[in-house]
Amino acid sequence: MALHYRTTIVPARVSKPKDKASDENMVGNVSRRIIAALRNRQFFSIYEINRAISEELEKFINRPFQKMEGNRKTAFEKIDKPCLQPLPATKYEYCDWVETKVAFNYHVEYKGFFYSVHYSYANHKCWIRASSRTIEVYIGNERIAVHTRNYDKFNRYKTLEEHMPEEHKAIYAWNSERFLSWAEKTGPYTRELIKKILESSDYPVQGYRACMGIMRLAKSHSAEIMETASKEAIDKNVFSFKYFNIILKQVVNNSSKRQDETIIQHENVRGSSAYSGGGIYVN
């Protein structure tokens, strides 16, 4: 920011309050001369407040100094104004720097949104420079990708075709056929769900992250549970990992309830009437 405005920032020293005495004194003056003067007034809009503050500010800067000639306005015009520079041609834009890693599907994540880089950078550490309008990805001093920032919650991926390997295949043998082959071993509904996830994105690689998540869930749930959850997800037209995970938890809970409510019928299991005689007789 200092570079943008062609200035230098000199922080106050620790335990040296006199380094910023004039600033602290000004806070007190504004509190007494402007805020206190308006404390008993009632306002019904921001416009009214700003107008009242402007009026009190005008009085304050024209108030004569006690120990020297002039006032704050004349002092500004004589001392500060001649040293002012014109504002930069472009507006300063705040940016956020985040260290991260390129995923196996050659996308980086920033606040729940995903942006592609060239597939050759997969698994490399990188920095994301995020502003309100752009997302830039850096490795060292080299900018390897730039995207318009995405705010569309229904399409969280921004993928450039030139970043993709041939035929949209991800590196390390991860591809659509591998996910479908795995899903087929679990069951037809799981395969259909994976197929729908891959087809629901602009490019299949955008669905790889969700497919990986579903594969991970399958390690701790039976094929029957996965099939039931997959069928429900397909019926509800839900093709994201987040909502599939919610459906899966509901299926698991419902399955547990049904097991608890099941009554075992067997000739050797006695009811309460077997003990109504007050004793147990053994021959």
C-alpha cells in the first residue's frame, strides 16, 4: 500500500507514546469538539449524520490556535498542502496471500472455490494472491496462472482448457474410467452416481475431488449402505460430495434404528409370562 501511494510508513516505537502524541491529541480533540457536540442530537439517516459532522468539523478547523497565529485550516494550506502528491491513476486494491499446494487434479483452492493451473504443477507448493477481482497463482517469483475471481456457488471450478493434459486426463493415472471401474465393484447405483458427478461439470476433472471423497467414505461403509445412499442421491438429483455425505449419514442412522427395532422371534426366547408363576422349575 505504501509503495502504491509513494510514501513511507514509520511505525511508532514500543513504549514511546510521544512518537504519536499529535495523533492521540487529535483523537481527543475530535471526541470533545465534534462527537460530544452531537451527543444529544437524534438522526434518522446517514446523510443527516454526515452533514452534522461536516458542520462541526468546519467549526473545528477554523477555530483559532491558542499559542500561535492561524488555525488548523491555514496551517494545512501553508505546511501540508504544498507537499501533497496527486493520487495514483489506479485505485489501491487489497490482496490476500495464502500458501497452499496444487491438488492432484491440478487445481488450487481458495475459500471453497477451485482454480486450475497447468497439470505439470500438480502437488507443487505455491502461493495464491487473491483480490476482489482476480486470483493469481505463483511458484517462487513466477506467476503460473491467473483467473477472474469466482463467486458462483453453483459452479465452484474455474478451469482453463490449456491447463489440461490430453483428453482431460489427470496425472498419476486418475481418470474417469478409473473412478467408474471402482464404482462398478460397489454396485450399479454407485457407478451411476459417479457417472453423474463426472458429467455434471464442464470438464470431468472438476468432479475428481468429489469422486475421491466418495471413495474414501466407501472404505468405512458397506456396499449396501453405499448403494442405498447413491440411489437416494440420484433420485434427489444431488451430485456433490457435500450433500452425498449428508445423505449417507442419514442412511446409516436409519439403518441403525431399524436394527434396534427388530424383534427376534425364537422358540427358546421366553416372554414375561414364563415367569408369572413366581419360580423356575428344573426337571
